[in-house]
Amino acid sequence: MQLTDLLVATRLVTPEELEQALTTQAVRGGRIIEHLCAMLPQRALILQDFAARLPPEPRSLEETGVHPTELMSLLLKHMYAMRLETTPQLVDSLKLPPHLVDELIRMAIGRNLLVALGAQGGQSNVIRYELSENGKRWAHDSMKLSQYSGPAPVPLDVFCQRVRQQRVTSQPVSFDSVRRALSGFDVTDAFIRKIGPALNSGRPLLMYGPPGNGKTTVAYSFANVFSSLIYLPYAIIVEGQIIRVFDPSLHRPIEAQADRAATGQVTSLRRDGYDGRWVPMRRPFVVAGGELTLEMLDLRHDPATGFYEAPLHIKALGGCFVIDDFGRQLVSPSVLLNRWIVPMENHIDYLKLHTGKSFMVPFEAMLIFSTNLDPAELMDTAFLRRLPYKVEVAAPNRQTYRAIFENVCRRANVEFNDLIFNTIVHKVTQEKGLELAAYHARFIVDQVLAIARFMNVQPKLDAATIDYAVDNLSVSSSHTNKPRTLASA
């Protein structure tokens, strides 16, 4: 992906504006960002800042920060494991510039590890290579040490520097940006004024309150507050050990459009690239719930593959790490909280390789604890003091409860009126003895829609469907006959 692709993907320029700038570049030469800034002076500062934040493309093997022998071994493993034969294939796989891949190929040929086979098909400028017997042995021995054959890693010091540059507080959070992120929820301005400063500070946040009132859902919406682009590497290298960081199940990379040499006249122009070992993405938003253990916060070394997987909170760097259902983990709350004292107070964390070597990484992710248990029973006063922001997500009052129902029914195209609302409130609070909760509306309306699909009729909130749905809100204990909500079960 090139700078031009990113500018369009992040909507800093339109495809039409880029096309115009490319046409100018075809005539005058120079860098595309210069032509865009001249053409769009009102956006010049934003465009210049965006370009300045790009990880610079390494001009030499030394500038990669990885020993050339390590890179050559990785190249041989790519050829061995994936049957790659040409420079373009290796460039795409290693995420290194073509001239550096060519240099690694020459190095391997000089050591009798590669053999040139000649041109590929009708493409006289694309040479095919294959591993020699020595090369196969080298690749095989390298695979025994580590089976990692992904993009080339970045060094630890460069990774740490980049993490500090793109900390979550580098993007200011405004009232309007939080309001937009929470636009689908019935939240008050007072709630936004409480949550906004916490998001703007990047400091740890505790969200607490009874179950079923949207703590987790609200926390998920924070991912839409932070819209800026950051860069995380595919992998880092520490003391010769590879640690994989990029996780497609957690990270949201920016997708490039088709290559934009649209007019056919700009293919020979200088193109502005960046270090392909870094993935441009939206700020990560990582959630761990009751399954979280202390081991999940350490490096995970796989003896079978010989490389490491970064822990969850490292994959969240530059974004948010939510510990959901806090207090319901297998590990005790006090032990889990003690794990976070150093990262929270000093913005650093320490990880250890299986060799015994420890190293430091900056911890620049916003920690969010979410619980429906009493915080005073989960943590002592000293730790509560270390959580500077504490926001209660309380049960809705009658007015808010009605507003939630009206919104849900409107979206589902189900009739809602005073009689229906009063009936629901009476059955929930008087007949079932439950507290009002924000999740009731979606739960009850979904039940009504399910009934309608089954009976092949129009969905309708009436006495029968309301009875059915409210009955499913709780179960009665055979010992106490006291309802217990499914959300708190």
C-alpha cells in the first residue's frame, strides 16, 4: 500500500482530487504530497502531518534494524515454506522494499544458497530463483529454530518509539465526538460530561452498575470515538526472538483500493511509500472477559513453532483494553489488579522471554474495567485511588426506560403506546419483582418478533406476547420462588 492509497482510504482526499494531483505530478515530477498540499491549501497541515507520521521506508538493510543474516534466513524460509520464486513475490511476503530484497538475494547467491533460473515466462525483467541444496539445508535449520515466516519484524526500540508517538492521548476527544459515538444510545449530556474527560485523559476508567444496563455496549462504542490512524507492526524482534503482534481477529487494518495508476501515464512516477512492515489500522479495541487469566498477560511462547504471540494488552497499544465482567475471572481480583499497578502508574510493562531475558515496553493503552459487582468489595481504597475515573452506569429511571422502548419499537416497526408501556412496567416490577434495566426493551421486542415469525403474523405487543416475553426475563427458584434475572445469572 502506498501513501496515495492511505489518503483515499482515510478520506483525507477524494479519488478525483488524487487523480488531479497525479496528473500534475506526471507533468512536474516531485512528491505527490507536495502537489496535494498546493492544490488543497485548507488541508495542507493535515496532509503534511499525516505524511510525517508514516513509518519511513528503510533505505538500507542497516536501517531495518534487523541483522542482514536474520533477514536472509527469513527470505530463505519464505521460499522454502511458500514456494516463492521471484522478487515481487518476496517483496509482497516480506514487506521490504524491492532493492533490499534484491540485496538479500544477491547475498544468498554469494553464499551458494540460491540459484537464478532465468526469466519468468514472457516477463524478461522478472527473474526466478530457487534454493540450492545448501539453501534448503539453511532454510530447514532455520525452520527448526523458528517457523515464523511472516513479514520481516521491526526492532524493539523502533516499536517502543512508535508506541509513544501514537499514544491514545495524541487524539483529543471532544464532547461532540463522544456524542456521535454514543448516538445509538439513550444517554444524557451529563453522562457524556462524566465519560468524556476519562477518554480524553487516557487514564484508567472504572464502569460499574447493575447488570443489563449497557456498560459493555457503551464501552464497545468507545472504539468509534478514536478515529485516527495508527501503525502496529506485524512482528517485533527481541534478542533474536520473534514476537507476533498483528492479529487480524482484533485489529482493523485500512484496506487499500485498487492501485491508482488510473490514467496509465503515472506508472513510472516516483511513488511515496512507507515501511510495509507496519500495518495502518484504526486504534485497536481489545476486550477480555471472565476468561482472562494472568498467563494471557504474558508472552506466549510456542515450543512447536519457536516464536511468540504478544499478550492481549500489547495488541491493544494505542487503543483501549477492556476488562469486562471484572471480578468474575478465575484469578482473584486483587491478584489481577496487582498485575496492573506498574503499567497504570508508570506507563511501562515488563515482559520475559523463555530464555529468561526481560525487556521493557511502553504501556500506552487505556484500561477500562467494567463490573456489575460492588467495586468496594473487589478492590481496596488504595487501588480505587489509582482509578482516577469512576462512572456508574445506573438502571434507567421510568422516563429513560420509556425512551429506550420507544426507540427499539420504532426501529422494529412495532406499535408502542402508553397502555403497552404501563403494562410492561407493571409486569416487570410488580409481578416479577425486577428492577428496570436498559436491556429489557431489546429483549422483549426480540421475543415478540420471534413469536410473530413462528406464528406467521404481524409482530404486536399485546397481553399475550408481553406475558411470554416478560416470563423469559427471569426464572423462579424452586426453593425461594424469588426471580433471578438471566443477565445476572
